[in-house]
Amino acid sequence: MGTGKRIILFSAVVGLALALIFTAYLLASRKAGEDIRLAGDRQLQIIALDLDSVLERYETLPYSVAYLPLAAQVLATPHDPVLLHELNLTLQDLQQQAKVESIYLMDQDGNTLASSNWDGAISYVGRNFGFRPYFIESIKANGVGGATGHFYAIGNSTNIPGYFISQAVYPLGSKRGAAKPVGVIAVKISLNAFEQAWRSSEEPIALADRHGVVFLSNRAAWQYRSLRLLDQAVQQRLLETLQYADKRIAPISALPKTERAGFGEYLARPIGRLGWQLMLFPNQAKVQRAGVQAALIALLLLVLLAAFCGAYYQRRRRLEEGRAAQLALSHAADELEQKIAQRTLELTLGNERLAAQLDKLRETDNLLRSSQNEMVQTGKLAMLGQMAAGITHELNQPLTAIRAFADNAGVFLARGNSAQASANLQHISDASARMGSIIGQLKGFARKSAETLTVVDVPKAIFAAAALLRSEFERHGVALELRLTEPVSVLGDSIRMEQVLINLLRNAIDAMITIDTSETTETIEVAQPAALKEVMVLLEQDAQWAIIRIIDTGTGLPDQVIAHLFEPFFTTKASGHGLGLGLAISSSIVQAMGGSLTAVNRPLGGAEFVVRIPLYIL
Ligand code: ADP
């Protein structure tokens, strides 16, 4: 949401809240106003009833008294002291019984002839009340009506305010209303008791006359003050009748603030016969207080609502956040699962690929192995071809010699030279022996290796080979040292293993002996005898291999020899001394066992042939 929108929303909410608070204030104050008015009305009604009943109760009192024959007699003979005294006593008795302020009789001029307070500190007797409106009203009765007079005033002689009810008194013997009144009976009632009763009321209560002059109130300061400013004529009249003695009536609003407190709107009811108004001034502060209270409650409720809304919003937001987090989590989990699934698939595929590759590799390996076997065999066949050529060459020479010796022997025999013939036969025998040895060498080569392999005890094979060549070593003065410390086993054919070792040992001997050149027709190289003629056989092993080192102190291996060392029919030896097959055959045997045959020159002279064959591990 944009800031502008937020501000608008915020103002709307605040405006609404203010409107609500104001409405609460209005409603509450109106309600309080109504309540107070109702209560006031009720109170007013009660007071009015009370007041009216009091006023009405005494309404007939002067009426009855006016009927007293004594009153008419006194009016007829006003100077009879006995009658006067009797009337005075009667009025006093009536006054005490009726519990009124006073009862008194005036003649037609308003002079008081008899009174209940005749013997009191202030006696009405002898006083003239002819100016009082109630007297005038009663004395003016014309027989049709108006014989009753009413008035409220501050007592002229007593200074005590009271309500006056008067009644015309007619002459003795004349019918009421048939003659002119000869006097007036008046009853004065005090309303001070009401004033006392109203004191308990919080609200101002006032009783005002028809001019609006308050003459009775529970607010002392309001007494004899007007609700509004009186006009001059009214003021004048009041003074004339001495209704409120000689008081000048000022409006209540002119009072100092503390004294006029509570003056304002009022409830009113008419009372009595004089146009009075009973007024109650409801407490406006109460109304306002109720309004303010309601507004405060509304404010509190709004604050609570806002707090609640805030909390709810927060909670919802937290829930939403939680839900979002959960969603994100489950998304992440899904993603992870997917990734894992994908990765697993990839791995599975990779694995399958690897397995396939491994299978292929195995296949290739098998193929290689079989082809290697084939090749070994094929190599042998190839060698056989070469060998055939070699053998032809090798055998051809002694064969030619044999034929020549045989031809010559025939000639010698024919000549009778038997000694020469016999010598020739010896030569033939030697030559055929040589041919036999050549053929003997070929026998081993032609034999195919056994298919079934056995465990070959390598030290044992070495001992066997050394034992076979013992006489050779001794004859040529070559020392043989065997260092065979460990028991080592390989898989293969022990006979062929021995054959390899014999070949290598014989070559070592050959490399250290002086070849008698006189016996040979072609000598390629003359081996220089080493100062020390020694052959050493070392047997070692590492994690995988059995390693046999055959070390001699012979001529060593020139570069051009090393290059062709393992080729069939490569030899540096004189014809008849070597076919050049030994190393070729040995290498192929070792390879057939899964191993290798290599050769190096020793740093201090001599050659070292190394046979490596895979260890047979139980
Ligand atoms: P032959 O022994 O019949 O010559 P080989 O294949 O056994 O055939 O050997 C080939 C050649 O390798 C030999 O003629 C010789 O020159 C060389 N040779 C073999 N063994 C040794 C050795 N221990 N020291 C020096 N030269 C060697």
C-alpha cells in the first residue's frame, strides 16, 4: 500500500472514531438529559401533588369559618368585647387544630377585628389589610362568585411569608351570596415546611408567582428574585400590594456566579390558583458528565477494538508468515527431494554405465587374455617358422659335413686307409651328436604349456635348477650364491619354471667363461673373463609379485644385444653353441604365467635378469 493511501485510510479511521465518540457523547448526553428530565418530572410531580394537596386542604377552612354565626355577630357589633374575646378564642382554637399560621376576621374596610394571634407577640388585631388583593377579591364578591381570595405575600406585620386564602362573610341571617359581604375571613398558611423538604434535593427547586418571582426555593439566594427582568408596571404593583414587603425584585441572573449556579433550563408545573409555577432545574453538569463518560467509554472501547484488531492483524500476519515459511520449507523439501531423485537417477545411470563399462572391460580383458594366449601360441608358431629356417641352417652344416665325411670314408676304405676312414666315421658321429643336441633343444619349445596350473614353490624350483647345473658351475669355476629367504609361491608349471631358471643360469655361466675360439669357425665376440666369476640368485616379493633376480659378473649387455635380446634365434654365440631361443622361450613361459622377463646392465658390470610372476596368495 502506498503512503498516500495509508494516510487516507488512517484519516478515515481517525475520522470515523471521532464521529463515533461524538455520537456516543450526543446520545449519552441526550439520554442522560431525558433521564434527568424524567426523574425531575417525577420529583416535580410529587412535590406538586404535595403542594397542591396542602393548598387545597385549607381551601375550605375560611369558607367554613365564614359560616360561624359568631363572625357575623362580631361584624354586626364590632365593639362587643365579650363576643370579640369569644371569637378570638374560637379562631385560636381553629388555628391550632388546623395547624395553620393564623386565622383572622376583617371588617369591610380591612380592619382586623379578631385573630388567632390576638394574644401573641405580633397580633393582627387592629391592623388593616384592606390593600391586600385577597381581601379586595373577597369583599368585592357580588354573590355570583369570586368570594374566595388567594394571595401569597410576606406578612406585613409578622414579616413571615405565607399563603393567604380568604372568604367573604355575609351578614347574619342573610343567605350566602344574596347580600353584600360585610367582612372577610382569612387563613394564612406557611409554606416554609416545603422549603425545608426541598433542601434535601440536589437540584434547585423554586416556586414562582405568575410574574416569575421566586418566593420559595431550596436556594436561599434565589428567594424574592425573578426568573427574568420584571417590567416597571409589575414592580410597581408588587410594591403597592407589599406582596414581598418593600423588597425590590432583581433577576436571578444578576446574582454572582456561585449563587446562581444551577440556574438555566428548567422543568415546570402549574400549581394552585394563582398561576404559580413549580420549577425544577435539572443538573446540566450531570448531563454533560454523562456525555463525557459515554465518550470516554466509546474511546476506551475503540482503543480496545484497535488493540484487538492490531493483535488480530499481528496474529494473522504471523500465521501467514508461518504458512509462507512452511510453504517455502515444503517447496525446498520438494526441490531437495527432486534433486535427490534426479541425482539418484544420475548416479544410477552412471553406475549402470560404469557397470556396462566394467563388463566391457572384462570382456576386453577376457578377449585380451584369450588373444594373448592365442598370441603366445601364435608367437610360438611364428617362431617355429623362423626356427625351421634356423634349424635348416644349423642342421644343414653338420649334414653336409656328414655327407662329405661319409663320401671320403668310402674313398678311404676303397684305398684301404681304414684309419682315416675310422676317423671320418668319428667325425660323422660327432656331427650327428650335434644335430641331436640341436633337436633336443627344440623339443621343449614345441611343447605347449599345460592347461592346468599348479602351485609352484619358487625356492624349490630355484634349488632344482641350481642342482642340475652344479657340475657346470664347478667345471667353469663359477660361484653360485642363492639368497632365498622367504617362502614364495606362484601359479604355473614347475617344470617350465625350472626350464626358465636353467636357461638364465646357463646364459650367466656363458657370459663369464672364455669361449675357446679354436673350436669354432665363426666367433662374433670374445667374452672377457671377469675377475670374479659369480652368479647370484635373489628371491624377493612385494605385495603382488614374486621377483627373481639372476645377477652375474659377466660381459653385460651391449646396446645392440639388448635391442634384440628376446627375439628368437638371436644369439651372439658361435654356431653350435647357441640357437638364440633360450630367452625367447623363457620370456614366453613367464608371460604365460602372467609375468614378465626383463634385463638390465649392472652399474659395476655384468647383467641382471629379472623375472616377475604374480604371487599366489592363499
Ligand atoms: P643363446 O644362449 O643360444 O645365444 P639366448 O636366447 O639364450 O641364446 O641368448 C641370446 C644372447 O643373449 C646370447 O647369445 C648372449 O649374447 C646374450 N646373453 C644372454 N644372457 C646373457 C648374459 N647373462 N650376459 C651377457 N649376455 C647374455
